[in-house]
Amino acid sequence: MIGVIIATHGQFGNALLSTLHMILGEVEGLVSVPLFPEDSLESFKGKVEKAMQDLGTRESGSLILVDMLGGTPFNVAIQLATQGKIQVVAGVNLPMLIKVASHRNETNLANLTNEVQAATRESIVTSLELFKNRP
């Protein structure tokens, strides 16, 4: 099973995980690692590394979902991605989590990463798009 870490600023990841549980029920192998103002880069990196170790998914790999490109969670995740079977996707949201939770046992880490990115892009729509062919 591919392990999933949601690494975000503050409680955002915890809220997403709680909402995912409300929709899908309890989902194993997904954890949230919040970054707090008192965390240094190194202490946060240690928290993420511990979460990966606790998931025990070294063989199947880990997917780290972060809240924004260029933030501390992203920078830490990218550092870790150079050390093994780890992929990173920025822009975590609820449709992304649902896709991950529903498909991570059916594919490998590289395919899941690509599927998650594609599905998330498709889930972003505007009212202009929805109503453009409306009379």
C-alpha cells in the first residue's frame, strides 16, 4: 500500500483528513503532518520522516501531498523525494485526497501521482465554463 502524508501549514491537513473520513470512513495509511510557527525546517523534516517510518511503506513508496508550491512543507518534501520512493504533489485538496484514497491500492506510485494530478486539474471548474453554452 502506498503511504500518504498530508504536509501543510497549520491545521489545514488535519481538517482535510477529518473531512475525508466523514466521506469515506476511516482510511488507513494516510496521516497529516502540520507545520506550526515554532517548527524549524529541520524539526518539521523530522516529523515528516517519522510519519513515513510509522506508515511502513518503504517498499511501495510514499506520496506527500502539500498545500502550496514553494512553502516549507513543499521544500521539505522535495528534499525527501531525492532519497527514495517518494513523490510530491502540491495543491492538496479534497478531490485529490478522495482520488488517492480510492486508487492507491490499484497502481504504483508513479501512476498514482500522474492520476492524482490529472484528476485534480479536471475537478477545477468555473461557473463561466459550466454556463458558457447556456442560452
